[in-house]
Amino acid sequence: MSDLRIRAATPADLDAVLAFWKEAAEGTSISDDTDGVARLIGRDRGALLLAERTGRLAGTVIAGFDGWRCHLYRLAVHPDHRRQGVATALLRAAEERFASLGGRRADAMVLDRNEPAHRTWTAVGYARQPEWSRWVRPLEA
């Protein structure tokens, strides 16, 4: 893993990240567009973390902190780099970020149908919280 580099995304990374998510991420989000990712980076420059290996994108995670809770989204690892510690390295970097901001607990958005992701999250110490459900309402028509 010594060749793995974790860094915050910049506006120059937008197209590469969106293309990466189409290939490596499970599911899609209403915010999976240039404007959505640009807004994220513009609001919080350190929230979108990228893992690179030999200059190529190997993984991503969004580590957002709203001052109250630490939220993890879009943990995605390229199929060629799975089971090599990329997700673990990204989550460690996210947790370090949260700790530096004063965060005390992280939660993760994980699709119910994504069984491989459930195993990954369990392996790094996260557990499903059965008493909560996510309620959503799209704000765009």
C-alpha cells in the first residue's frame, strides 16, 4: 500500500470522479453531476477524498462533517483495486479528518442491496443501526 496516495479532490478532478463513479460505485445519486460535486468541493474542500495509485484513481469517499455528525458517502473502489486495503485507507483518512474537526461519531450511507459493501463496512468496525431509517425528499422537481 506504500504506493497509495490519499488526497482531497480539487475542481480539476470533477470529470474524472464522475466517470470513476459510473464504473466503480454502486447506484447513483441525484448529486452525481458536475454541479453537485463542484458544490461539495466549493463548500468543503476536504470532504471528497481520493485514493490514487500510480497516478490513477483507485477509490473515493465523501467525508462530510456538518458540525454535529460525521457522514460518509460514496465509498467506491475500482474493481481492479478491491481487497487491497484501499477502502480501509480511505476510511482511516476520513476518520482522521473527522477527529481533527471535533467529530465524535461517523455514520455511513450503504445501499441495502450492496452485500459486498456490508462486509467491507463490518470489517472496518461499522455496524448497521436497525432503529433508524433514512427518510428523503428530493428538492429538485
